[in-house]
Amino acid sequence: MNPRSVRIGCASAFWGDTNTAAAQLLRLGKVDYLVFDYLAEITMSILAAKRMKDANEGYANDFVEHVMAPLMPEIRRQGVKVVANAGGVNPLACKAALEAAAVRAGVDLRVAVVLGDDLIPRRKEFADLLDWESGAPAPATLLSLNAYLGAIPIAKALAAGADIVITGRCVDSAVVLGPLMHEFGWQPTDYDLLAAGSVAGHIVECGVQSNGGNFTDWELAAPGFADMGFPIVDCAADGSFVITKPDGTGGLVTVNTVLEQMLYEIGDPRAYLLPDVTCDFTDVRLEQLGEHRVRVSGARGYPPTAHYKASATYPAGMRCAALFMIGGIDAAKKGRASATAVIEKIRRQLLEQQLGDFTGVDIHCIGAEESYGPHARPGAAATREVVVKIAVHHPNPKAMKLFAREIAQAATAMSPGYTGYFGSGRPEANMMPKLFSTLVAKDRLAIEVVIGERRFPVDVPTAGGYQSPAPQAEPAAAIFDGEIVEVPLIRLAVARSGDKGDHANIGVAARKPEYLPYIRAALTPTAVQAYFAHVLSDKGSVERWDLPASNSLNFLLRHALGGGGAASLRSDPQGKAFAQMLLDYPILVPRGMV
């Protein structure tokens, strides 16, 4: 089997994405495969909690009920195959639900599942797990513990005749690489090809983010926001591929929309570690072939490590958040005074009741540019309308009930202009799931595929062979001849930011190659660290890497998210606005360059 090309459409970027994407891709995309990405660390904890309440739960029900069930006849008619990590922490239950839906639809679709990522049943065997950064042991109580599997089991399931392949936790890009390995016969040691397929999967895994969604130049895509076209990767056997979208849909596919997504949520671009391959993004080139068609080539691959990344979630106390609006003169000042008073009053009661102080408090006047810290515009704090957010953390649920009761007093007892209390009734407390990241030796896992009544083991290379990349060569320095002017970064570059646990990344891509030396001269790691000092913890730091072939840079801001994800009380716990903040950064360039 070695077709000229394989067309893969991504129909989901996360659990909660629109359910209309699959129908769009089937109707207009002429795809061979539909792939879906549903899982994130917080999703795993939610699904684990659902499984604890009901043994038949723990997977993405939306995928079965609202996506696949209505489309099964059309999927069968077109011969499209489906790969999704919708199995969550209960892939076998997802398989059973899909098979029941196929019977109701009157179609014959063979469903396979990949097993082996869920380590909770083997928790005692992994009592030796250590946090991969701090070296701390795993918490005693875990909600979920899953290894990030790769693409080889998916390829094996397709080779066994599966029409639909369901996985639990796997790396996001594997849902694309697996079909490509199956269709083109790529082997586990074809590292450059595996890297190319992984880059393709990485670019489309977040749905329309590669097609104008979440794009710096958002106004170019805005006319199509109501009907955004989901991404299609058209891949050749040599690993080169084209990113496009269905004709007649919204959004846009340009070098910069694709490049922003390529830089999204990565660390060292020389060593993007995946179960099947170590990807090197630094020589990846992007070329505009025509309207909404971008060719991507040049990925290099090296042997993977001998370990899987594994992520656990564990209960870390309770959290509760309240939102209300304050309007009028000095709204932010009034809002902060009220919020601070509320916290002070509740703290006194906590101490009186011997419950102990809050273990975390975050007060944010949204609308006053407080997230910008010292970089807020002059006068921003004098805004006449803000939404005040108060988020608190405490190990005892009683403290959360006290907070929920007392927060409303600010409406009549404190600053004027209090209105627009969000939500119905008192705010509700939730368990705060925290992330524990570790490494698990590949030879300790037993991976299986179940298709129909048949179950068979899957062998994957376990020896590894990863070599740390050599230091990067220093690029040419910027030349400052003649008159120099200052322009904001957005005039020179596009940027995208995202989260890596408690770390954030910011990818910056020059709009023209000649801009890059000046961007690089200004955005040193020291300068970026100083710019984001207000969000970095005491352990925080910034590292920078070059991607010469795409005229871009990647920054990793360590410990910048207040714990990250669901463990953070911040209004931006995933650093999604960091790139937007950086785009204001002043860059010195020769007059006449822009």
C-alpha cells in the first residue's frame, strides 16, 4: 500500500470543540481519514472522576453521540477511516458505545482500541515514579496516571482491518502519524519520515488554529469566523505535505497561520520528544503554493528516548471563584478594595474556626490591564468598568462554603457600582486537580490492540537512542547603520503562545527574513525574562532557540503560569495572552526598514 497522497482532516482540537467539523470535512473535504484530538491533562482528571462514579463512563461521550452516531452511514459510504483519542480513561467503554451506535445505524464498522496507557490499575508497580523536574515522589492519591503512547499501535490497529481506532492517552500528533505509517509503510526507524508525519500532526492537532483561528492578524480571518474551515493535511510518501481546508469555508491558510501553529506549545525545537521519534523543527520550510495551500517540508528525525512521558493528576484541595462587575469612577481601585476586604474578612473567620488561612488567593480586575503588570498603559487603571475576579484555594471544603456565603456582602457593604454578579446564586467550589509529570521506561508497558473479540500485543522499540542536540550556531548580528527608530514587535512579527504544564512558550515568526536579526537583538532571554518578571515565580527563567529555516524564534518561560492549568488561580492559567503582550515590545530597526 503506497498511494500518491493521503488526505487527513482534523475534526477536533479539544473536548468541547464544535461538533460540526466532522460533517464539514466529510461533505467538502474529500478526506481519507478523520482524526480527533480530545484529551488534555485536565480532561483526564474529569474523565477519571466520571469513571469512578460510573464504570461505563470516562470517555468523550460527545464523540459517540453527537459526532459519530449521525455520520456513520456517510463514513461507511465514503470509506473514510477514523482515529480518535476519545477513549480517555475508558477506551473499551467507548468501543462498546460505538459498536452499539453502528448497529442502530445499520452499518458495519470495525472498531479497534489501543490499550496500555492507563497505569492506574498498576499503580503499586509504579510506586517509584518521580517528578521529572523536581525529583519529588508521586502523591499517594492519584485520579489518573497515563503514559503518552505513540503511533505504532494505531498503525497496527489499522493494519488489522479497523475502520475506527480509539485510543486513550497518546501524543496528539500520533492520530495523524499512525495512519501515515499504515498507508505508506513507514518503518519505526524511518526517522525523517516519522518526524515529517509528526510535524503534520502537530500542525493540525489544534483544529482551526492552523487555518486562521487564534491568529495574530485575526482581522484577515474574522469574516469567516462563523464557518471556519477545519484543517486538511495532504501528505505524500516522501513526508512532504500540504496544509489546506475545505473549499468555501471560512478562515485562511497562509505561511504565517501554519507557522504560528507549528511553534505552538513546543520547547526546544531541535528536540521535540515524541514516543516514536525526536523531531527537529529547525530546518522546516513553509511555502505558499496558492490560496489556502501551504507546503511544509524539511523536518528531520532522530531516535526517540527509552521512556514515555506520563502524566498523573491528583486532588490538591478545593478552589472557588467569584466574578462581579464594578462600574464608575476608579472602578479598578474600588474593585480591588472590595475584593481585598472580602478576603480579609473571611480570613479572620477561617482563623477563628481553626481552619487555617487560604493556601492561594488571586484578585484580578479584568479590564484594567493588570495582567500586563508594569507594562500596562498609562491611565489603564482609571478605567470606569472592570470585572473583578476573586479565586481562592484551600484544602478544606468548609473554607470554600464560607467564601461562597460571604462574597455577596460586597454588593451592599462595600464600594459603589457593584453589579452584574456572574452565575446564579453562590459560587460553587470544585476539587483542584494538580498535574504530576514523570517518565516511564517503555519496556515496563504492555500495549495491546482489541478489535472485535480479538486481542493482540503490540511490540514497539524500547531501547531509545536519543542524543542531546549540539549548541546552536550564533546567527548574524543586526546591523544598526544610520537613523534608528522604535516600532512594536507586531509590525515585524506574528506570535503565538501556549502552555507546557507550569511553563509557557512563545513562538515569534518574522514577517520578513530581514526583520529577524533586529527582533533577535531585542528579544534576548534576559529581556524577555525581565518583561515577564511579574508572572514568573522565584524559580522562573527564560530560554530561547532559533528556527533558521522559518525565520522564527521560540521562547520557553519556565514556571510562569502559577502552577499551570487547573492548578492555577490566574485568569490566564495557560499563557494564551503572553504572545499578545509581547507583540507590544519595542524593537529598534533602521528607519525605512518598515
